[in-house]
Amino acid sequence: MLAKGIHFRYNLDMKAMILAAGRGERMRPLTDHTPKPLLLVKNKPLIVHHIEKLASLGFKEIIINIAHLGHIIPDTLGDGSKWGVTLTYSDEQKDGALESAGGIIKVLPFFSNETFLVVNGDVFCEYNFDPSFKLDDNLAHLVLVPNPEHNPNGDFGLQNNKVLNTHEEMFTFSGIGYYSPKLFEGLPVEKAALAPLLRKAIDKSKVSGNLHVGYWHDIGTPQRLEEVNK
């Protein structure tokens, strides 16, 4: 199902989005002919690991944004029936990729004004996504991880389950988060990064978080892909 005019089927189950529109510049030449989410991890496309886990944990509807070589992704994955889910595709090929926030804003109607999950298509982890997660009064909830070698200074602090922009101990954003549509309310569909929106909400103490200390890997370079596959 290709989302062109934002005509979506609604229900009240939590829906998920996999961000898969990135060019994968640092992964070249591997991504010259293969979208990064389709690179093999443990003999299986990276994005399939996400789909399988989401399906096993109770998610039924997943939207995937596509851009670079994007047509290959729906051709490979199909409608999701293989995993017992419905896959919808948001086509950003003409837009040239809208970045994280822009990609989310484009498909906001898909989430029916309900809390939704977003996961970066290029992370490999053992975090268990929660389809019953409640944001309460927060605009977002971020899953943080201990800092990897490639991001030693971290991104955010964490204190009493609240995310901070600065703190004596910083952690790395895992690329996994739960969001309220209110975080993106009234914003135009255009290329836009997610971090500035989050930092504004953090300043208002509207972002909760937790630290995931299990296996997590950001597959951003061929070397990191090789490490995971070892």
C-alpha cells in the first residue's frame, strides 16, 4: 500500500513507523545499489528484524518512509502479510528525503491522533517495543543507550525518567522513541530534523526517557555492519 494522498485506515492500536528513507552515504559503496535497510544482518535484511519483532510484540500496522532506491523496499517486503502485519509506504522519492521530523509530519494522519512508535531503520537491537506504552502528559519518550565509541559525548541526559538537554552524564539517543502527534502539530511538510523539536520539548520538561543497557548497535558504516555480522 503506497501512501500518496494520505488516505489511511484507522484503528486504536498503536502504530509504528520505520525510518528508511536515508541515503546511507557512510555505507557506500554498499548502498549504491541497495537501500540501507535491506543490507543483510545475520543473513536477513535489517528492516526485516524490526518487522518481525514489531509483529511478535503485537504491532499490526507499520508505515515505512522510502526515498533512496525506495522502490526496492516495497518490491522486497510487499504488503506485510508474510509477517501478519499491514505495511504502508510513504514515498519521499520526489521530495529527496524529508529527514526524520519531515517524514513523520507527512504521515501524521496515519497515527489517528494516538501515541505512536518510531524506530530508525539502521539500528540493530534487542529492545522490546511496547504497543501499550503511555506518554501521559509528555510529548515524547526516548530510549537512550550508553554512548558507543562513535558518539562518546552522548546526546541527552536523564534524571528521574526525564530527558535533559545537558547533564553531568550524557547518553546516546537510540533512534527509538514514542511520540505524541502534538509534538508535530501545525508544522508544514518539509525537510526537517527531529532533534530541534525534541530539544524544545525537553526545555519544557515534556520528554520522558529510559536507559536501555541491552544489545544495541547503530549500523552506520560498513565496518559496523561487519562487526554486527561477526
